[in-house]
Amino acid sequence: MLGKMRKAARERMRAISARLAPVFGAAGARLRAALAPALAAAHAPYQKLEARERLLVQIAGVILALFVAFNFVVLPIQGAIGGLGDRIQARRQDAVDVAHLMRAYQRLHVDLATMRSRTVAESGDFSLFSVVEQALTRAPGKDKIGSITPADKTLPGGMKQYAVELKLNGVSLTQVVDTLHGLGAMNVPVTVSTLHIARRSQDPHTFDVEMTCVALGRSG
């Protein structure tokens, strides 16, 4: 890409030079015509100078010509080339930024596909409360359920968060593990967003558990 930019820049410079050549040629002719009387007037005194004086005048003329060429030709060309290099660098940075944006877009596209795969299929009669209650009835058992409360809410972007807040009383660590495994093995993508386990004072081998189960779906 950088090579293409440089080639395009060289072609543009050649095109500009081709357009300006007639202008500079006409300007040079007018300048020579305007300076002809002055040069003719200065030629006579120059011929009267001695050889050493003529040499000094020639050296001064060369120095003056170099000064004019450096300040009015070389420096502007260097400035133009430097500006062109800055523009090429800016275009290269733009290309790098575009590549980064493309990679970010691809990551977001993958994340969106993953999120869609983990959302509840659209259904007007879906109830996370019923699904979680059935899972808890199998493990750790209905007698261990202290409370189970739905807390659904609608999210921006046409999404709905199905949530269930539940409490389990007097369960063992094995039953806690079985409960979490059962929730994770359901065919509904359920996530345990909060989990708090407290040891019971009257029985150090059992625990009270509070958790929130969440699933995402499209709002109907």
C-alpha cells in the first residue's frame, strides 16, 4: 500500500511539473527581457575591470546564485517533499486504524453471535420460575426450597431478563454442588449471577444458600 502511495505521489509531481513548465518558461522569457537593459548597462563597467576584479565579481555572482537557488528552489522543494511524506504517514496510520476497527467489528460480531446462542428462544409462555423450580425439585429437593421469587425485567434493545431469586435451607455442600450442576445442565441457558453461602450455627455441616438465576431472551 505504501508503494502505491509513493507511485501515485511521483505521478502527481510529474503532472504538476508538466503543467508548470510552460508557465516558468514564459516567466523566464519575460524576466530576461526585463533585465536585458540592466545587464547591458552593467556589461560595460564589467569589461573595464581587471582580471582579478572580474574573478571576484564572478565568485560573488556564483555565491549569490547559489543563495537564491537554495532559498527559492531547494528549500521549497524540501518542504513539499516533507509535506508529502507527512501525508503518506497519515494515510498509513489511517490504514492501520481501519484494520484495528475491522478486527474490533469481527470480535463484536462473534460476541453477538455467542450472546444470541445463549438467549432463550422466543416464546410467549416461557417462565424461568417454572424451569428453576423443576430443577430444584430434583436436586436438592423441594423440602430444601425456602423461597423462590421471580424478578423479570425488560432491558434496552428489545431484550428481557428473566430472573429468579431463591433461598435454600439446610443443604450440604454436596447438595450445593448438585444444585449448581443441575442448573448448568438444563437446556435453557441459565446463569447464576449471585451466590451467597452461609454456614448454619445449629449444624456446622449444613448451609443456607441465597442465589439469583438469570436468563436472557427477546421481549415479546
